Amino acid sequence: MNIYISLIITMVFSAFFSGVEIAFVSVDKLRFEMERKGGITSRILSIFFKNPNEFISTMLVGNNIALVIYGILMAQIIGDNLLAGFIDNHFLMVLAQTVISTLIILVTGEFLPKTIFKINPNLVLNVFAIPLIVCYVVLYPISKLASGLSCIFLRLFGMKVNKDASDRAFGKVDLDYFVQSSIDNAENEEELDTEVKIFQNALDFSNIKIRDCIVPRTEVVAVDLTTSLDELKSRFIESGISKIIVYDGNIDNVVGYIHSSEMFRAPKNWHENVKQVPIVPETMSAHKLMKLFMQQKKTIAVVVDEFGGTSGIVSLEDLVEEIFGDIEDEHDNTSYISKQIDEREYVLSARLEIEKVNETFGLDLPESDDYLTVGGLILNQYQSFPKLHEVVRVGRYQFKIIKVTATKIELVRLKVLE
């Protein structure tokens, strides 16, 4: 076979193995599993996804074999043909062979194939599935031997090989990649909301702290142990909720909660029906509290700050809303005002969350871990408690206080400045 044809074949194989390697690393495995049709191509790729380390090792072995043969052939072509009459020094000849062959293979065997194959990795793997399984079977023994030797050397140096990551079907990175690609490909906002938003919230759930979803202390409906049965019934009727927190002396000393169903039993001493409630720190992650609720079969917990004072309460519904969005029921305060006056002015309840306001009106009010609500933003910026009709400016947004009590801001008028 002509040496030039052999050289081209080795370059093609090197480019093929390099491109497939980057395609396999970049592939959206979750989308592949969702769109698979059960054909021979899907079955082949499933084998690769179940054994990612073996597949990558096989591709590297194939690429290295191609590169070794390429190097031998290039040395012959350059040394015997191209530069035979120009360079007599052996060292300079080797240097020239190395530089020329390296530049050529970097472009044709690395940069170009990896750039092209990465454009649509799912398509690449589907197209080349059958050739890949042939290469995989042929090169697998060599790859397995090399992997075994590598593991032996790692153990000799006291290093452990972690197989947990490779055994996992999908990682969080795969799921996040799927969500982000769906966002990029969404045709409209409605499609994005229905198909992706819940998935994105579920992925972000592990990063949410309890303090991000609590009912604040000032809005907690609670009664003292000394409260009479008639007063307790009235609180249930007035609030419309099914569970009321019970404390002894003050709300920082919570003893449990009472359920409205106990009122139908006409108890002589309602204190005997007070159920224990979990006490959790506001820094606890939401997903840990979700597990706690499931383990203890509870649906409500009292949240305390670093000093042991009650910050508020959080329910199972509050956690679920972080994933699925607002769920309207008897616990929700429907009196929050969120109204657009004209193109640049809005009337907002100070208890509205910044994220919700931004989504509803397409604004970009600054968000921070230091606050969650419109009132929190104003207090964070103003560093003092504003009075009625006082104006607070935050960037290009102007807030005018139109309703305030001695302890909290209730209503503001927001104006977007030019």
C-alpha cells in the first residue's frame, strides 16, 4: 500500500477517535434516554453509557495506536522524501520531523474533529454507533489490560479508584445540561414554563435554605397554653388555617401545635391534644427538612435563629411550592397587592418576593441573600426604617412608602426611572 494512503488512513482514524471521545463527553445522555427508540443503535450506545470508563479508554487506545503509526510514517516521508536533500544533521532532521508532524496532527487530528463533532454529539454517536462497537470489541482487550495496570499502579501509590460516579446513570450535571438546552431551544415563554421550570426548581432545591421559604414570625398564628377553648376555636375560624402553633409564655418557647380537627371532639382540656413540632435552624437546607418531615411524618416545623429565638414556621407545602410554584390554599395570604398603574409605575405589597415581582412585571430589581421581599430590599438599601411618603431610590427604581406601621412596611409605589 502506498505510504501516503497509509498516512491518510492513520490521520482519519486519529481524527475519528479524538472526535468521538469529545462527542461522548459532551453528549446529552438524559435526552438520549428520553428519545431512544430501542433500535440497534440505541442498544449499542446504552452499552457505552453503562461503561463510560471502558469506552473512553478504548478510544484513547485506538487514538494512540493511530498516532504511533502516523509518527512512523511521517518520519519516513519527511526524512526520506521531503527534507532528504536539505538537512544533513540528524538532530535537526528529528526536530523538523517532530514540529511538522505535530502541527499537522494537531490541526487534522485534534482541533478540527473535536470542534466539528462537538456541534451535535448526539447525532455523531448515532451515526457512528456501528463502527464504534466494532472498534470497541477489537480494542477492548488492550484497553482492559491498560486499565488494569493503571489501577495496580494507583493502588501501589495508595490511591483509591472511585467507581461510584461512573456507575451512576445520570449525574446532576447531565440533568442541568438537559434543562439548560431545553431553555435555549424553547420556542416561547409558555413552553418554557410548562416543560422546564419545575425541573429547574427541582435541581436547585438542594441549594435552598429554610430561611428562604419560611412564614415569618410576625405572620405566625399562635396561641398561649393559657388560651381558653372558645378563644382557640375563634382563632381557627378567624385565621382559616388547620394548624395553630402553641407556646408557653411567649412565642420563643414553642411547645407544639394543635390541629383544627381536635375541635370536633369537644375536648375538655385541649392542651392534651397538643402535638410535638420539630425545631429546626433557619440555615438547614430545604431538602434535609423534607427528609425530616417524611421520617417523622410531620408537615410543619418551627424555625429558630442562631440565638434560639423563633424566626417563623415552615410547612411541607412551603417546601413543595419551591419546586412546583405557588399552591393556593387556606394558608396563603391573598391580600398581597401587585398592580401595574401605568407603563412605569406599580403598587406593591412589601411582602412580595423580589423574584416574583421580577418575573411578573419583567423588572430586574436586585436580588440578594440578605433579603427576599420588596420591604427587605428597601430596608437593606435605606439602612433605617422609612416613614410614610418617604422616597427610597435603588438604582433606577424609586420606592415611595404609601402604607406603613410602627414595625413594618406594608405598601409601596414603585416607579421605574429613565
